[in-house]
Amino acid sequence: MQEKLMIIDPHVHMTSRTTDDYEAMAAAGIVAIIEPSFWLGQPRTQVGSFQDYYSSLVGWEPFRASQFGIKHYCTIGLNSKEANNEALAEQVIELLPLYLHKENVVAIGEIGYDDQTPAEDKYFRMQLEMAKELNMTVQVHTPHRDKKSGTIKSMEVCLEHGLDPANVIIDHNNEETVKDVLDRGFIAAFTIYPKTKMGNERMVEVVRKFGSNHILVDSSADWGVSDPLAVPKTAALMLERGISREDVIKTCYQNALDAFGKNGKMKESHWLGTSAIDQRELFNDNSVLRGQEPKIDGNKII
Ligand SMILES: [Zn+2]
């Protein structure tokens, strides 16, 4: 039997997922994840809420992931929806530099357009300037409404600000947008949704048609109907449908590592040969155990 594939999910909101998810993800071969900062399903009202959220993405959540054998990275930014509260957005922008230098922050994200309002445009551009100045990768959320025009506009604005398209991941693509993204030299990420939008069968056909260069697969799993195993499931389906193992490795692992590993904070050595789990560890005196028996190395909790 061939060795099990290693998988990276480059877009998953673990803060809203359970420890069962972490266990299932590790069992399915996920070795590393990237958690973009986003909105919480309802708008925040104070800058302190952003600060505590960003702190959890660079503190508690990487610890929680480590307790299940998964390496956690994140992207930090002001999301498009909340850019529309300008008074608050100003304060959040001031806060970002405090977090962009943290050790597990691999990009500015997820930023971009939701309704394509002037405020969204203003803060998107401001954060692109920050990315340019700090030489950071950018993770762009494209709007679910007016997808095609919103995607093209996002790329035009990135180019206008002088960003290298090879350092920009355009997320939530579909068959309508992928060619425009690849033709312009950007990286195209695809979110696999369990029931609507991009399903994993469609993803197989995208890879068959467009190949595996500059294409990433992610789950964008969050507090909504979503599947944190979308990437390993898609990888398995690709193999079953005759996509080469090399192309599966590129789209479900290597391309994500190449795209988000540019600032040197995400490295294969972080998970290769270091799978030891020790749930006796604590983060600020807190553990994930709730009084249960710690799992050490390969022992199962159940
Ligand atoms: Zn997201």
C-alpha cells in the first residue's frame, strides 16, 4: 500500500469547530491548517473583541490544534463585512501590525469584497499596502454575489497596488473564475462546500481541465454548514477518479505550503517526524482535557 497522503487545509475556521473535528482531521491525514481571521456570524461592536479574537488565533487555537497533532497557522486582517463599520475599522487597522509579526501568522487575510461597498474598497486597499510594505502573502476572500466581476475587481486592485500576483491567493473560485485567476498569475483556491457551490466532484474536473499548478483546495469550514474533512475527501475522490497522485499532492498539500510558506514561518519540518502529542501540556494553566485522561503520542482518548 502507498504511504498515506499528508494534507494541508489552507482555509478552515477551527475556532468554531470541535475537538472531534480535530481528531477526525488528524486521522484523515491533515498535518497543518491555516485559519484566516474572519467575522463571527454577527458584527463585533468593539475593537477589544477583535483583539481577543486575534490573540486566540496566535495563542489558544494553535495550542488546541497541537493537542491533536496538527500544526496551526493563521492569517490576520480586517474582513470585508466588518470593514463597513468605518469607526471600528479604523481602530482595527491600527491593531493589525501588533499581530502580523507573530510567529504563526503567514499572510494578511482574509480580506477583499463582500458587497463591494466604498468602505470595503478603502480597507482592502489599505491592507494591500500593508502587505506590500511587509512583503507578506495576501489571502483574498471573493464575494459570493457577483462572483465573477468581484473576483476580477479584486485582482485588478491588487495589481494596481503593485502586488506580485504570485503572492496573492484568490479564494472561493469556481469554474467561471479559475481561468481569469490563473491567466493573471494569481493562485486560485477552491472552497469545497458539502451541499452547494463548489462540490468535490466538480473540483476533480477542475483539476482534470486546468491541471495542478497554482491551485489549492480548502474547506472554509466554520460555524455554518461545512465539512472540515473536505480536503482529504476531495483528495481521495481525485485519486479514485484517475487524477495522478502528484497532482493530488500539489493541490491538497504542496501548493498551500509553497504559497503560505514564503515568509518562512510555515515549514515542513514543523510536522515531519514530530507527531508527538502530549495532552499533559497546558496553555496559561488551561488544558483541553476537562479532567479526562491525557492522550500521549499514539494512545487514543476513547
Ligand atoms: Zn473563511
